Amino acid sequence: MKQQILAYVSRVTRLARRVGAYGRGRVVAFGVLWRQSLQFRVTVSTLALSSAVVFVLGMVLQNQIVTRLTETKRQAAIAQTQQVVATAESELIGISDQDALPDRLQNVLKKITSSSSADQGSGASAAGAYEPVLTAGGISSTDSAGAIWKVPEGLQRFAEANLVATEIHTIDDNGSRTTYLIVGAPVTSTGRPIQLYLLFPMTAEQNTLSTVQNTLLVGGLVLLVLLAGISNLVTRQVVRPVRSAAAAAARFAGGELDERLPVTGEDDLSRLAMSYNEMAASIQRQIRQLEEFGTLQRRFTSDVSHELRTPLTTVRMAADVLHASREQFPAGLARSTELLVDELDRFEALLGDLLEISRLDAGVEELAAEMIDVAPVARRAVEQVRVIAGNAGSPIELDLPEEETPAEIDARRVERILRNLLANAVDHSEGGPVRLTLAANEHAVAITVRDYGVGLRPGEADLVFNRFWRADPSRNRRTGGTGLGLAISHEDARLHGGQLEAWGAPGHGACFRLTLPRRQNEPFEDSPLPLVPPDGEAVNGQASIGSGADYSIPVEELRKEDVG
Amino acid sequence: MKARVLVVDDDPALAEMLTIVLRGEGFDTAVVADGSRALPALRELKPDLVLLDLMLPGMNGIDVCKAIRAESGVPIVMLTAKSDTVDIVLGLESGADDYVVKPFKPKELVARVRARLRRTEAEPAESLAIGDLTIDVPGHEVTREGKAIPLTPLEFDLLVALARKPRQVFTREVLLEQVWGYRHAADTRLVNVHVQRLRSKVEKDPEHPEVVLTVRGVGYKAGPP
């Protein structure tokens, strides 16, 4: 038994929970629709407000009708009663206490009833049919004729006090309920005070009232439905152009610069469309202009490249010819030749990097990405810095995964990034080891380059990606970097949709992390490798973390158009 | 006998410097400053190699390259100031065998020139088969069913390299070393472009090659005879 109850209770709770969840779901769905659809909101608001108005209006109307109906009935009833009182008085003249009062009353009642039905026939009574009651005081009294029990005591008291009074009273007669308008009036007689009551059934009025109520109800509902429909329709007229404008704006933002709104008529919406179109045209103009600037920049870059490189080639060849026969020169001349050739190397590297970064800035660089294994690229980059690393006495350690780590990358750029990072690490490692680690997860590959040299002071991790920034200008440059390597690497990483970040702490070395998505246009969430090396956690207080500034071109503030 | 190099360059200083360097290395040189005069000079002087600057007045370097290729298989080495992928590929596709990006070192240039002039001297009489082609190595002739197919020296070298080891798959790096003479990894686009050019001449249907087969992810190999 107990188990049955428990099972029942649990079933009920489960059901309640499900109902609750369903209700919550509905509420949430409603909330979402409420927030997102202007049309829905306007329709619901209109419906709610007009329901209130229709309700109040209906109540007032009904009240008015009821008052008017009862008032008419009452006046007619009172007039009728006065007539009947006159008849009764004439019948009761000369009655004395000793007479068999009940019999007399019965007789009078019969008279009244017969005259009432006669009136009915002629249709003279405005108050309609009635039921008369005559009494000579007191509900307990036997001296009465007619259904005295139907008359409420309150009314009797008024009549006994010689007042004409009316009351609306519902009487339950063996299950059938009838509402009467009861008029009580005193009848002047010589003997005991006699009261006359006329009971007018209000069936007709009630019928009228219920018809009116039904009409009001149906009318109100129809009105509400119509209002909802109308408000829905009207809102749609406004909302539809707004929605199409929103869709057009979204397409415009998606790159379809030719997207415009159709302008029809001269109303507010067409004015909105017009100013939107003007805005779109203005933006398009500016974008075109920027594109033109880009093209100009590209041509300029290419021209500069050619114009600078041709004389540089001649100088370079001349210097090399001199350099080749420097043994025949006196010492000063020979050394000058050497300096000339060395500085030409630096000049060339600087020119190359400058052109590269100006092309990256102009956004004319394109990613030649293909699906390749990242490890060989890392190995090639390591091979290229092997010599300078050997000169600096910094061993390069490689930590590559055993399985292949294919990713969609531009091998030339990634190799350049890694070369720059490695050269930078060797430059600052003070003869310590440099460690390159490669790891991958589902969405990204990461490569960290760690050195154990001077490290970075707080705040410097963001600065390392700045152009021509040097941690310590007095330090001698072993690798002869141009000062643009990390800035170019940063841009190269961004071109891949990846990130290049730096961590460093004074005396604990630095760690650079390159994270690239495994597939282009598929963003990654977290890097497979931590930026802060495990042995660097302890020095977090003085460490510095940075990912470089954003060099994207700011679009000029749009000119405001007069909307009129 | 000295090899003759025709230098087509509009920059007088660079042209003179090139002359000095090449003469110093034992080449005979002639200089043309205008693209439109390159073709008459080629016919007159019959150089062993053309050193062509891509940016030229009169006639675009690419057009000069195409014009030369139309009537001669002479090795062409481009001088280009741009490291733009598009320009280099365009140059190679219009018939250049190799390229040097300015600014270059004299040694680099001389190495490129020597690699293109390198002729396998006094080769033994050797006949190779690749696909349905027959190669007469000393005669520098490739025939299909008795009909000769004209190839530039570079294309010929590329085909011979593949045909000599019919079962070996050549990576692009290995081909760069054997055919172009690069010691360390260089631009593998050279190989891709020249394989395409070679195929357009020797394949019946370049879309479905039977002579030079691609081995995906590795490189190329010779088609079975």
C-alpha cells in the first residue's frame, strides 16, 4: 500500500515536473518571440489593451441597459400598483375587523386577478403580468391571500409603515428560480391595515438582458479578433520594410556592396530606405577609395622595389667584384670593401623586410596555404639558424611529435616566422639553449620557441612586436636582425588567422608561441601548448605577457547625411 | 670556345656591371637595351644564353621571352626585381628556364648561367625510352614513332633525367639539383611550371599524362615504355 502511494506520488511529481518544464519552455519561447518580433509585441499589446477597453465598455453598457430596464419596469409597476390599490380600496370599503377577513381578501384578489388578465388581454398594462398578494399584516398571519411567502420581510416592513416600496427578489419555487419585481403598497381601509403586493416576474427583462449580454460578448470577441488582425496587418506593413532593410544591411555587411533598398513612395519608410541607400553608397565609395589606395600602394611598392633593387644590384655586384680581389688592396681599402659588402647585406635585408611589411600593411599579401606537415617546416627553419646558433654557442633542441601534424599553412611564411623567432631567441639566449616545441590538437597547431636568456621586463611582451623596437639598444646584435622580424611574423600569423604571443620574465628567458588553425576559416579556441612554460609559473609576479597591437587600418568616421 | 651571353637590360649601369662580371668569368657578352631589339640581336649573334630583365621599355620582358621561345630553344634566365609569385610564374610559363631575383650576388648569377650552359660533353651513344617516346641523348632528339618533337635544352634535360632512372620517383628538390643545378632547396615552382610545359609538348593528352607521371605528395616519375 505504502509502495503504491509512493509510486503514485513519484508519478505525480514527474508529471508535475514535466508540465512545469513544458510551461517553462512555453514561457521561454514566448519571451524569445516577445523580444525578437516587433510584430508579435505590437499585436499582443494591442490585444491586451483593447481587451481591457472592450471589457470596461461592455460592463458600462450592460449596467446602463440593466438600469434602464429595471427603471422602466419599476415605474410601470408602481403605476400598475396604484391602479390595483384603487380597485382594492373600493372593494374593501366598509370592511370591519369582525368580518371573515381572509374570505374577503380572497374575493378581492380574484377581482384583481380577473382585471389583471383583462388588462393583459387589452395590453394596457405596461408592466406586464403580475401576481397579487393581499395581507393584513404579518407573515405568520393567516389573514392574507396569495403567496405571501414570496414577499421578503424587508419589503413587508416598508408596506406596513404605509410606504410604497419596490424590491427585486429571486424566489426559489420548487427548483425553478424566478426573479420578481415586487411592489408593496398600503391599502387604505377602515379596519386593520392591509397591504397589497404585486409580484411582476422579470423573465422578459432577463431574456432581453441575456440576449444583450450575449451580443456584447460575441461583439467584443469579434472586435478583439478584428483588432488583433488589424494591428497585425498594420504592424506588418511597417515591419516588413524594416525587416527587408535589416536583411539588406546584413547582406551589405557581408560584402555585397551593391545591395540597395527599393524606394517606393514618399513615406517615412521610403525616407529610411533613401537615407540607408545614401549611407550604403557613401560606404561603398569609401571602400572603393580604400581599395584604390591599396592598388596604388601595391603598384608603388612594386615600383619602389624595382627602382631600388636595380641600382642596388649594380652596387652589390661592384662591391663583390672589389671584395673578390681585396687581397691586392692596401689594408684600409680591403677593410672598407669588407664593410661595404657586410652593410650591403644588412641594407638588402632591411629593404626586403620594409617592402614585406608595407605589403602586409596594404593588405595585398595573399596566403598561399596548402595542407602540409608542419614538422619539416620547423626543421628547415632550425637548419637555417644552425650556423648563427653555433656561433652564439646556443644549442637548438627540437621537440616534435612523432605523428604527422598536417595543417593548412603557407610554408614560406611559417618558415619565416619560425626563423625569426629562432634567430631572436638565439640573439637573446646568452649562450643558453633554445627549445622549439611543436604540438597539435583537433583545431590548431602550436609552436613555442623558448630561450633561457635575459628575458623580458614587465610590459615588454607587447612591445616586442613593435617595429624597430629593441629591448636594450646597447646590446650588440649577433644575428644582425632588421628590427622588423617579429613585426612581420606577427602579421604573418594574423594572415593565417593565427596568433603570435610572447611571455617573458627578467632572468628567466622568454617564450614565444605561434598558434595556427589547422584549417583556414576554421577558428580555434585554445592553443595546444601553454604560453607560460611550466618552469615559468613561479615567476608570474614579474612576468610579462603580450600579443602585440592591432595595426589594422581604421576606417574614417562616416560622414553623417542629413536625413531630412 | 667562349660561350656567348646576350644581356637584355635597359639599365646601362647594371648592363655594364653584368658585362664586367661575365667577362671576368670567361663569357663573351653582348648588350641590348631595348626589348624590341632583342629578337634581331638573337638572330644575328646566336647567343648560347639570354639574360633577360623582365621590366623593359619598348617590349615587356614577358613578351620578349615568348617571342624568343617561339623561334629558339636558347636557355633564358630572367632577372626580376619582384619576388611576387605571379610575376615569376608568368615569366616561367612564358618560356624562361630559370630566374634570379635582384639584388643578386655575382656568384649566384654566374652559377645560374653555368648551370644552364652545362652541356654533358662527349656523351656515349645512348638511347632511352620513356612512355612511347625514344630519346637520342647525344643527338638531342626526342621522337615518337619516328616523328621528332622539338624541346628546349632544359625540357630535354628534364626528360632525360626522368628517363635515365625509369623506376625512381624524383622529388622536386632532387630534380632542382639535377636539372637546374641548385645545391640547396630552391623554388619548386620551377619544376612544376616546366613539367607542365614539357607535358604540353610530349603528352598526347596533357590532362592524362603518360610520359611524365605525377606521384602525389612526392614528385614525378617516368611513364613505363
